[in-house]
Amino acid sequence: MDGTASRLLQDLKSRLGPEIRLVTLESPDYQTAISRWSATSIRPAGIVAFPLSTKEVSNLVLFATLHRLCLAVKGGAHSTGGNNSSDGGLIIDFPKIWDVSVDLDNKVIIAHGGCTWEGVNRVTEKYKLSVVSSTISNVGIGGSTPGGGFGWFVDDTGQ
């Protein structure tokens, strides 16, 4: 890691604290952190971050913006076009941020980026609610939503 990259990493660690897991090229688990369902999506990220809270996600987005880093999000790692990878930039990997809440009065569902559509559907079916989602249940919502992974209800809802 060169001096600039090392300073960026130290800056990021100071903003987020010691709890967050950050993986870089020098990390022993780097290849695992950048692996994807499709080999065409693998790009050599500068940093892969595994946030534990939505506040950490916000700080990661701010950090990437301040330093003009290419930013990607990884949910289930199913993108074939590379939307979940970043060549030299920052990847936010969501597996630890998993929560679904349901507001029955307004029929609103809030799901965090680490959820899969299967997980969301398991919660919503208890309330007899459905969501516009990917047709594949094991993909992550953090990647499929901004990547265009819409499913069966798209025609009915106009999404």
C-alpha cells in the first residue's frame, strides 16, 4: 500500500472506530472479500468495508464522497455487470446490517441493505403484505434495488 492509500485507510479507521472490519489488498481475506457470484463482476477494490450500523454506512458514503472514491454496494453479490464492485474504490458490504420493520398503518416496509428478498418476504408474509422485489429470493436488496432487480409486481405497480 502506498503512502496515500495508507493515509486514506488511517483516516477511515479514525472516522469509524476499531469495530468496523476493513479489508485491503494486504489483508489475508482480500480475495474472499472481492469474490462475486459472477467472475465478470470481480474488480480489485481499494477497500472493502463491513459496517455494523446504518451510521457507519452514512460515514462510509461521506468518506467516499470527500475523497472522490468510486463507491459500490454489495448485498448478495449477484450482479453480473459489476455494479457491486469497484476498481480501486470503496465497497460497502452489507451482511451484518439486517433488519426489517413493518408499518401496518401505512403499509410501509423498511429493510436494511443486508437483507435478502427471502428474508424480507418471510417478515412481510406474516402481515399478508408483498413487495416489489427481485424474482430471485437469495439476492440482497442492497444491490438489487439500485441495480434494477425488480420482479413479479412491476407491471401492476408501475415501478
